Amino acid sequence: MDKEKIASDFWREGYAVLHDFFDTELMDACTDAILDHYGVDPQSKHSDAFVRASQTEVVSWYPLEEKVSPFVQLDRHSGLGELTSSILGEGWRDMCCMVMFSKSGSAGQAWHQDCLPETAEHFNLNRLVYTHDIDPENGGEPVVVPGSHRKGTLPPGDPQGDLDGRQVFQPRKGTLLLLHGHTFHRVLPVKGTQWRASTNLRVVSRGAPTDVTDVAVYRNMVYRFSTHEVVEERGE
């Protein structure tokens, strides 16, 4: 693994994709734990108002809070820690381990930035782990706009509309997607009969506040999660 090249690619593009980064046995154990927790029809913990406004249908779970063994192993993966240090340097901090589950027929996630881009050095790093294949026939593929972490605020407009330069990924079991929190990104709708999940081992860059993701930017609003409120309406 050429950590210096990966870090260089990440800082240029705002993301990096590494297929087959995690071994199959660990991925299968994580997937089993996900299905044991959710079943196939979990209920969202977000309000209906947020789901309608954000056009995001995700049910979250934080397995490290329950010390679920496969996710403890994932969090302690030595290669993941070394790669994170290559990108962020020393002093980065853990935020959470969040599983994001989308049911069959759900909208996925509309375009957003995880945190406000006004201060370039204040951002989160998403370390997205795919414990099963994301089949384009089923949907749920992640989409990013390369280099958009350097383009300021996500432009207003249709929350699900296309953005120029977008790139669609097809992760497979064991893929790691490293994603800058200022990068414009979304998840396509889950159109098939299968559920879709990814796991985000989210960390924060050195010097950034640990609540940096409390306020997220969508194309139609700016939303504060701690108070469950829209802090800014955004027009087209």
C-alpha cells in the first residue's frame, strides 16, 4: 500500500477508493451483525420533517457503543489507522462508528456536505467501509464530485439533481472509501429488492472541533442536528 500516493490523491480529489482493503471474513461478520441488529425493515430515528426536507432515508446504528466484536476489530484495524495518519497527520481523533442502513425502495441520501466549508482545516474524514457488494442493479451507489472539497459551499438546487463532474462508485465487499467532509456527495436511491448498508468510522482532523458535523449543508437547506432545526432555507 502506497500511503503517500493515497494521501496525495485524497487531498487532490477529496476522496480515495481502495478495493479489497478489508478481509472477507471480517466483512461477513460485520454484515451478520448488521442484519442481527436491523432485520430488513427498521424504523428511522429521524423526524418525518427531516426526512422530507433532506430527502435522506437512513437508519443509523452505533455498534461501538455496544462493543460489537466485529466492529471493534474494524476500528482497531492497523492499516486503517496508519492510512488515516498518512492523510491527517498525528493528532486526529475518533468521532464515531456509524452504520447507515437504507431499506429497499428508500431514497438513499441527497447531495450534502457533512460540515460547513468556511474554515478549510475544519472537517471530518469519512472512512466508509462496505461490508457487502453495492450492486448497481439494486442501487445505493455513492456519488461524489471530485475536487469539490476546494469549491466552497454546495450550490443550492434540486436535492437529488445531477451535478456536473459527478462520479459514481460501485464498491464491493471489503472496499474502503475515504471522503473529505467538504466534498459534495450523495447516495443513489435503493431501487431493487435488497437493503443497502455502509459503515462510517468517522474521525476529525487535528484542530477541528469534535462537533464539526453538527451542521450539514444540503442543496435546499442548512441543518443543525443537535437542535433538530433548519437554520437556513436555500433557494434554487
